[in-house]
Amino acid sequence: MKQQKKDNSKRSWNKYEAEQYYIESKDLISLRDLASIAGRGTTTVFKWSKAGNWVSKREKYWAELNKKTREKTISRVSDVWSKEAEELATEHLEHHKKFRKFAEMLLDNAISIASNSEDPIEVFRKLKTGDLNHISQISERAVKGERDSVGLHLAIDPNAAIRLIESMGYVIIDPSQPVDSRAIGADLN
């Protein structure tokens, strides 16, 4: 006698298979459609769903999956942005260094040209005030740009650091002052 192979695709799903498919299905399948796919009666699937709280499990599953997906996306984007910001800061630093060195070279050349005189006051008299002013502005902007590129301005100016931190939504708490719980949105008592 020839034995027939059992076709597993035609067998009815058990409760756990149906639950997993219902909860994890990307299509957000209805219970009626699930009953048809699972080879079970609609009443049976509805009873399983109610007893197992499938609807809330599906909502929780997809909320958690979406949250994890957002977190991973934010993390990846954040990593890319951090790398790009680092490269940009490095480029800006190099750019500002070039301008500072250019200002140094201009000043050195001006002093060299004017240094035929041994009197220092006479040297500065020979230099044009407008040229010195431009060299000074180039140098000042370049140095400021270098400080800003590496964040040194935040170490030099604590108020700038505080403004930056507060602009990100954080609250600065002075440990020497009493804390107002309303200011930080929590009851500290």
C-alpha cells in the first residue's frame, strides 16, 4: 500500500501559531482573515484572541518595535551627524589656522619692510594704520574661529556653555542655591 505524504500547509494552526502571526503580522491582519489563513473557525480565533489579549499584545509589540527602530535610526543618524560635525569642525579649524598664519605673515612682512629704522616707534609710524587694522581683524577673527571650532569658547565663557546646555532643554542647577522643584519639573520632597 502506498502512503500519502501529509501536506503541512493544509493543517490547522494551533493557538500559539495563530497568536504569533496575528501579533507580528506587518499587514495588521483582521481576526476573520486570520481564522481563514489558520484553518480555524472565526469563533475559535475570536475566543483565543480575547482570552490571550492579542489586540493589546499586538499594540504593545508594534509600539516597542517602532520605538526600537526609531532609537536605532536616531543612533545611526546621530553617529553620521557626529562624524560629519567632527569633519566640519576640523575643516573649519584648518581654515581659521590658515587665516591666522596669513595675518602673521602680513604683520611680519610689514614689520620687515618698516624695520630699516632702528627706532621701534618709527617702524610703527611707517606702517599704515588701515593695514594694521585689517591685519588685526583677520587675526582676531581667525583666533575666534579656532576657539569656536574646538569649543574653547565654552571653557572661556561659562555663560555661553550655560546658554548652549539650556538651548538643548536641560536645566542648570546651582548646587549652592536651594532647588525649586517646579523649575526642574519634579517633586524633590
